Amino acid sequence: MTLTPALLAFAACLPVLANGLPQAASSASTALPTSTAVVPGLNDLAISAGKRYFGSATDNPELNDTTYTSILENYAMFGQITPGNSMKWYATEPEPGVFTFTAGNVIADLAKSNGMVLRGHNCVWYEELPDWVTANNYNATELAAIVANHTGTLVGYYAGQMYAWDVINEPLNDNGTMREDVFYDTLGDSYISIALKAARAADPNVKLYINDYNIEYVGTKSTAMQNLIKQLQADDVPIDGVGLESHFIVGEVPTTIVENMQAFAALGLEFAITELDIRMELPATADLYEQQKTDYYTVVSACMQVEQCVGITVWDWTDKYSWVPSTFPGYGDACPWDSNDMLAHQNYERKPAFDGIAIALQGQSI
Ligand code: 9MR
């Protein structure tokens, strides 16, 4: 039996509209505004504005969704891609010294065939580690070699294909101290220079980044990141950029983003907005969508105001594949495109948030 929209509506006890589609489960969702901007594409706008790219994270399972890929693979819209998961440690070195790049290569090939900039994510992070890294009680000498080998092999394998690598991911606690994970506990902060030097040796041209969250605004953690960068520079450790993740909440976008970006620029390196999304407490309303438009505008126009901000990556462009609902129950709708949920009348529509981004990239006021 084929499940037509009308049959699905019947199964869900929903009325069927004249067009054969089921009426939305929540009447509020039918009232949500959508984009009105008529623009070629966000990457085109970003490049016209002198940035390197506007891009998105993606993940391998989503690539089976052909409607999704038809939007993702539009270079005018997305000129850059970050693998959301498939280059993490568990995915690339699941057993000691056994490397597998199959899943990562799918993303790298997609970037190559569409002429997109590729950001590598990531080499050293306390999460998504295979058990063997933490379970074997490696001593400092052993773990130093493991960090250098993992980073060097990963970066070396993709040498020539990557614009940048998040070599170090989320090294700081919110209070500005170093996160106590297996790397720090065993090696102190030397694990950072070990990884950065291994990355530089493996690819002399790729930009080496440290990526973190809650460093997007003036405060203790941002200051700690700036101090870490200054220390690395003083020690002649290679470091080229800082990733400002930018996972925000609607109505709570920080007010010191530009000032904070200027502080990073003053260190003489570049930075990027690497994981932008702006979540809201559900259910979504028209007011929340409008506020989200303003919030996306605020973040993207901050990047426009500081030359060293090279580009913007959204942490997936559609609510369908956002990490938010599973991590923050009751929150969602964080992306600039909606989902493709037939019952909610969503079909990868651009939201007002899209317009906020487009307006900012054109240097206009909202
Ligand atoms: O989006 C990613 C999600 O699919 C994974 O389950 C999760 C754990 O690996 O990581 C998510 O991406 C994170 C990124 O790698 C680092 N910054 C925070 C992102 C959201 O959690």
C-alpha cells in the first residue's frame, strides 16, 4: 500500500485539505512566516562581500536525502562544508594505528566535486574518542606519540584538500581553566602544541585552528582563549585561527560580539564563525521567528564588520538535521531553513532567519 498524504493524515486523525495535504498538527505552525528575500545565494553574497565562504556542516546519513543534497550542493548557497562527525577520532582511528577515511572521504569528495572549501573537524577533542584512547592508561610519552600520530596522519591524509583544521576542539572550561580530559590530565597543556606542531608538519599550508564555544563574547573564557593564543605565539607554536562556534539562543545573542572579534583580530590571526545556530524554546511562534531573524543578522553582520572574520558556517542549514532537539529537549528550530515534515507543512522552506543572514551579507540594515 502506498502511503499517500491523505492516508497519512487519516492515520494521524488529521483533516485533509483541498490540495490533498493533511492539515498541520499544530495550527501555530501554519502561521509561521517564511523568507521573502530574493537573493542568488548566501555564498555568492559572502564572496561578493569579501569573505571566503558561507557554508554548512553536514553529516553522512543526510546525504541519502536527495532533496537535502540538491540544496546543499548549490555552490551559490554553500561554498564551504564541515563534516559534522565523520572526521572525528572515533570515526578515523577506531583502533590504535588503524585509520579509516571512508566516511570522511564522502564529505571531502562532495566538497571537491562542488568546488567547496573544506574545514576539517577535528583532531583532538575530549568527546567522541574511541575507548582505547582513554582506557589504556597511557603514560605521557605514549599519549604524546598517539596525539602526534593521530593528528599528523589525519591532517597529512587530507593535505591539499583542506582550507583549515580544527586541530584542537573545546580545550577550555567555561571559567577559563583548561578542561581536565585524558589529554590534559596526562600531558598538561603540552598536548596542544604537540598536536599543532604535528599538524603543521603534515600540511604546511592548511590553517590551524582552535575551536570553542562561549568565546564569542567578552568574558573570562574568551580572555582565557586569547591568553592561550598569546602563549602559543610566544612559544613559536603554529596557530592561524580561532573558531567561534556560536551556538546561541533566540533573544540571547551576546551584545559584545564585535568587540570580542576585534580582540581576536588584534592577536594577528584570523577567525571564523564555525557552528552557528540559534535555537528557540518550542513551540515556535511568528515572534520567535522574527527575533531569530534579528539574531542571525546580528551575528553575521558582526563578521562583516571585522575583516579577519573569514567566513560563516551554520551547524547544518535545516532543522531536519540539527543536533539541538536531542541535546536540549524542548528547544529546536535553530537553523535558517525549516524541516521537511509533511504534517507540519514544512518542506525545507527558508525561514526569516535566512533573510537576516542575507541582509547582513549585503551590508544592509535590518
Ligand atoms: O552535530 C554533532 C552531533 O551529531 C554529534 O552527536 C555530537 C557529538 O559528536 O557532535 C555534534 O557536533 C558538535 C561539534 O563536533 C563540536 N561543537 C559542538 C557541536 C554540537 O554538539
